Amino acid sequence: MTQTPISQLKFYPGNARRGDIDLIAESLERLGQYKPVVACVGEKAPELKNVLLAGNHTVMAAQRLGWSEIDVHWVDADADTAKRIVIADNKASDEATYEVEELVNLLTELPDLAGTGFDRDELDELLEALDTPEVEEETPPEETTSDGYDLLVECADAEERARVKKQLLAQGVVVSNV
């Protein structure tokens, strides 16, 4: 890892990810840079020299904050591997979930939520999700009497079902088993 002038780095062309630069900037400002961005050395693919493979939005946030340098982890990747790194880095983040009770414990142990990416409303929703008892009754969708809209989600296995259910509950969605 080396401190590198931001002016030497290039953004990955065609990066499909759209990051929350305000959130990242808040984190950088409060916590500093705690993990490096990843850029390509360019020996295997000269066209990718100094191109960011992970951390494009971190660099944008650092620029917004007026930083001139950033910690970079350098890798040498061919074009195919570089593209896979860009995609895998984003997909791995998308697939991550929270153990809601553990997350609530971490958040409530802090004196404030600054720099965490969470706000008080989100924490309240998580706390409410923990207090909501799991509904075990089997009601067919056509017999639902709520004023809301029903949605049937088919999952590949019990693990995926538990993950999706946990995500929905954390967002305050009422979930019933059918």
C-alpha cells in the first residue's frame, strides 16, 4: 500500500456502480481512510495503468474533501481480470447481509451514528424489526385481508429465504410465511 497522488489515478471506464459519495465522504471525514483503494500497475495491460479497480467512489469522495493523496493497493491484472475485479468487488458488497441483532448491538453501543452510514430512523426500524414477532401462520396470498400489497418471493433454499426475510424485516416490511 502506498500513498499516491489522486491526480495520477484514473477512474475505471464504464464502471456500472453508482456509489453514495456523500456517505463515503462523511466516513472519510470522520474515520479517515481505513482501507486502500485498488489500482492497476499496468504491466499486463498498459491501457489500465493507474486505473482504479475498486474504490472509484472513495477517490471521488476524497477529491470532494480536497485530499491530494490516497492509500492505494497496486495489482497487476490483464484486462479480463481487471474487469472481473471491478464486477466481483461490487457484487460481493451487494450480496452481503446483516445479522440484525449484532448490527443493532454495534450501533447502540456508539455515542452517536456519525460516520456509520446509518441514521436514527434506520436504527429505529432495525429495533422495531427485532421487536416484531415472527409470523408463523400459513395464510394463502389470495386470502390476505391487509390494505397493503402482497408479494410472493420464491427462494432457492432455506438460507436464501432467511436472508431475504431478514433484509425485509430490517426495512420494516411485514413478512408472513405462506
